Amino acid sequence: MYCGLANVSVKKGETVSIGQKIGTVGTVPSEVSEDSHLHFAVQKDGAFVDPASYLQ
């Protein structure tokens, strides 16, 4: 799950490659005073899990 994307370049269930652009970081209205940044999370069966095992 990504929060703060201005544009999404892929669809749910699509396989992505290493280095492939999946979106463009935007601005979250409640955080407009901060620099552009991204919130990243992984959910499995409705529960948040540590995303480290999904990243290389």
C-alpha cells in the first residue's frame, strides 16, 4: 500500500520488474508543509506485516 502517490503506473495484480516505475510521488494535503515523501506498507490477510521480507 502506498500513500502519497500522484499517479499510479501499474494495476492491482500486475507483475512488476526491478527498477520499473510504479508511480509518481505527490503531496498529501494534510502534509503540504513537508517535502514530497512516500508512505509504504504491506498488508497480508488484512493485517500489516513487516515489508522487509518483500524487499531485496
